[in-house]
Amino acid sequence: MKHGGSIGTALLMSALLIALPGCQKQEGPAEQAGKEMDKAVEKAGQQIEKAGGAIQDAAKGDKQ
């Protein structure tokens, strides 16, 4: 009798795991655009940091 309960529990867990991905929310076009904007802003920030570092390096070279 214990095997029947274990098998039933295993089947129930399998069914829940299979159904779970179907509940996930799909991204809309606005969310995708927002993610792309986030990436662009992050890249721009990295470029600004690089430029700032180059300016600091150039300023240090002028002082010496």
C-alpha cells in the first residue's frame, strides 16, 4: 500500500512541474524595449567611465 501513495505523489509532483512553465508571464513589447534601453544606458555609462579615466590619465601626464 505504501508504494501506491509514493507513486501517486510522484505523479502529482510531475504534473505540477510540467504545468509550471505554462504559468509564466510572457514579455510584452514594452518590457522588451525597456530591457534594451537598460542595456544601452549601461553601455553608455561604461563608455563615459572609460572617457573619464582617459581624461584623468591625460591630466596626470600634463602635471608631470
